[in-house]
Amino acid sequence: MSISALIEEVEKLSPVEQEQFLRAVMDIVGDQSHGLTPAQQEDLTKRIEEADAHPDASIAWEVVKEQIRIERDHARSKGNAAR
């Protein structure tokens, strides 16, 4: 399966299922440092632990994308009005 096909399948999942998928992938590659220094790996681990401890403190990616889309569309409409 190609990466693009896999991404299309993941996008069909619910947000909860996407998170489960991401965690499963991270479990698979988690032992690999991916070029991170020990300090970077420690910081990343702390951030993940913080996110797990306070899930309500984060914003879902879908919400962030929608906010960006709205702001972009608003900026474009202001630019078109000035013409």
C-alpha cells in the first residue's frame, strides 16, 4: 500500500481512531530516535506525557484546520474587497 493510499484510509477514521492509529505507529517507531538528541527526545517525551495528562488542554487538528481556513478565507475576501 502506498503512503498516499494509507493516508486516505487514515483520513476516513474518526478522530479517536486516528489518535489510536498514531499511537500505534509511534509504538512501532518509538524506539528509533530519528536523529533527535537525547535532550530533544526527553523534551518530546515530556510533551507527550503532558498531553496525555491534560487532553482537554489541546485543540483537535480538525478544529485548527478549520480556524486556519476561516482566517485564510477572511484575509482573501478582504484582499479582494480592496481591489
